[in-house]
Amino acid sequence: MKEYMFLFRQPNFDYGKASPEKMQALAKRWKEWAGAIEARGKLASHGPRLSLEGKVLRSGGVTDGPFVETKELLGSFIIVKAGSLEEAAELARGGPALDEGGSVEIRPIVG
């Protein structure tokens, strides 16, 4: 069984403007979705939600970030166990990031 990282990108969701009720409902959906993966024995690690603050270090210096050149906000990540990239993609289906026009990048972990 290999491990795959899901990187959740949500370009259209504004965490700062969402109502407390919407944030609570969204948190519930994330918990239920990840819980279903965990119940199947496929959750290897659950990453925390990432801050909106950060820096980007490049050869030319440091800039505010972390998403200076992208319209897609990297919100969080999890690591799952799957037998193939196709199985990992199936596990990613139904993730709340997709509901707001976001995406899930699925990357095999090597090493």
C-alpha cells in the first residue's frame, strides 16, 4: 500500500467573509468526509488547516505569500493509503474542497 498526499486548493472560498454557521457546516463536512476515509483504514495522516499568512523565499528574495502567484489558496492536506493512484483519486471524490470550485491535487509520496 502506497501513501498519497491530497493538497486541497480552494480559489473561490473566502474564509474571512464566511459566516460562523457556514464555517461550522463546512468543518462538519470535512470531518465526516475524512472520517469516512479513516473508517476504511485509508487515512495515514491528517494535516491541519494552513494559515493565510506566510512568506515565499525565492532566489531574488522573500515576498509575502504564500500564494503570491496563484489564484488557488492551498488550504490543507491529508495523507491517505491506497493501492494505486486511481484508488487515491476515488478516495478524493466527494471532498468538500470540490464543492466551492476547488481542486484536490493527488501526489504519491516517494521514499
